[in-house]
Amino acid sequence: MRSIKTSNGLTLSYQDCGNRHAPTIILIMGLGAQMTVWPDELYFGLVDRGFRVIRFDNRDTGLSSHLDEHGTPNLFKTWLRRKVPFGKQAPYSLEDMADDVLALMKALKIKKAHLVGASMGGMIAQILAAKQRKKVLSLTSIMSNANNQLISGKSLGVLLKLARLTPRNNSPQAAISYNVRLNQLIGSPAYPRDEQTLREQATMHISRAHNPAGFKRQLAAITASGDRRHLLTRIKAPTLVIHGTHDPIFPLTAGQQTAAEIRKARLKIVEGLGHDFPPMLMGKMAKWIAKHVKKAELKRLKKKRKKKTATEQVERLSTQTSKPDPSS
């Protein structure tokens, strides 16, 4: 693990593996989740396919800066301010988190990258693909959405259950139990994981870092972000949208709508997938992402060659016309 310091004083912890001269894939994780939530099977699966792959802790998660000076936001007030703007909506925005990705790229001297975002990370990646088009070579949006109002009755029920299960204290043991229950609620019906496995993973994550207030600050950023559908129409990068049929947080319609708003986006519907990363599916997911990135790279190379050929033809024509006419 390494870290960089951004111009605004934040520390971002990251992992950088693979061939430095290969196309770069940056993985952007979701709400309250550390970089280690990206399964090794997926991360190293992409590395083994010849890419330089970077995963990192968003601000307020893992080993990156915890912005405790902002306190714990009132989510109802954040939602209300979005409806009737007054004062500051949230400690920071998804746009600020997108700027963190740009800061990481700048520090690592990466001019352009392929972005893969999950859930909230998908939202951040969408913002970058729309607003920083020259820096984004391709976009993969996983289990994400572009319209925060698109919440089904089932999703609302899950969120209410999670709210009731929120730990009453910040002890590691309470956090581990909550994490286990969370993954049981949002997990994939077609790829179930036993409680012991979930508990071992939760223990590993909580032992690495624990920041419940950071989770709420990130949630405030999502709540304040509003509808992003107007941004999606500006995305020109080749886009792959991956969404499960049994996602209890964002229904399948969220993925379908995201793909419909982005020009020529391809939608991959995964039967039985919930809002998690089942290990047994990660080999296939690495294959889907690698294929999408390679296709985008091939398209970019063809465009580059075509541009080079056109430039050479113009230079040749210019040279011919600049030669003196022997008959004059």
C-alpha cells in the first residue's frame, strides 16, 4: 500500500500493480467501502490480463484521510437543503470525490485512464466521464445509478432495515456484526456466502480501518448530489453498464436507465446478482471488463492511426505544392 498527498491536504491510500506501460484501470469503490472490498480475484484478474490496475481508499474510508473536523451530518437536513437550498448542503460533494481521482492520476503521472466504479464509485466515475472527457478512455459502471429518486419500495424496505440495525456503539465487534448483516441483506441470491465467510471478511475490513462518521459524510454527498441524468448525455467514452437482476439497493431499472442515457452504452445484465461482489463471479467480471477495455483501446489506436495517416497526407501534399514548378 502507498499514499499520496493532494493539493488540498488529503491523504489518499492506494495500491498500484501491473505493467506501468500498459493501459491503466482505476477502480473506484462505493459508499463506506475500503479498496479491499474490490475482490482480489477481480483486481489481480485484471492485472494478470496485462493491465496496470489501481485501487484506492476514497476520502473518509480505509487508510485515506478521515474528515472528522466536519462532524456527523444530519441526513434529513441534507435532503431538505437539496429540495430548498440554503446553507451548505454537505461537508463535501461527489464532485469533490471525483477531484480526488484526478489528484491521484496527477500524482501518478497518469494522463488518461479507464474508470471502473461500483455503486457510489459508479456515480463518481460518471461525473468524471462527463466532465473530464479527455482523461477518461472508457467507463464501466457497476451496480450504480444516475437518479437518486429511483428507489423502489423493496429498496426502501432494505434501507429501513439497515437503519434499524445501525450499531448503537462504535465498538469493532458491533461494526463486524452490522457488516455481516448488511452483506446478508444486499447479497446475491444466486451466489450466497455463509455467515462465517462474511464474518471473516468483516473482521479483516474493520481491523484495517473503521470510520462510521465517514460513511455518513459520504452518504450526505450522495444525498446532496441529485439527478445526474443530464450529465450522462455528455459521456463519449465507450461505456459498459453491469447490473444484477436482484440488486436490493438500486433496482435493475437503475442500470437500464443509466445505459439508455449514455450514447452507445452496452448493458450487461447479470442474473441473480445483488449489490455485492460474489467471489465465484469475479473471474467472469474480470473478463467482461478486460474485453471492454481492450475494445476501447483498439478503437483509440485505430483513431490515432487514422489521424496520423491524415496528418502525413496533409504534410505530403504541402511538400508537393511547395516545390518549384520546373516549367516556370
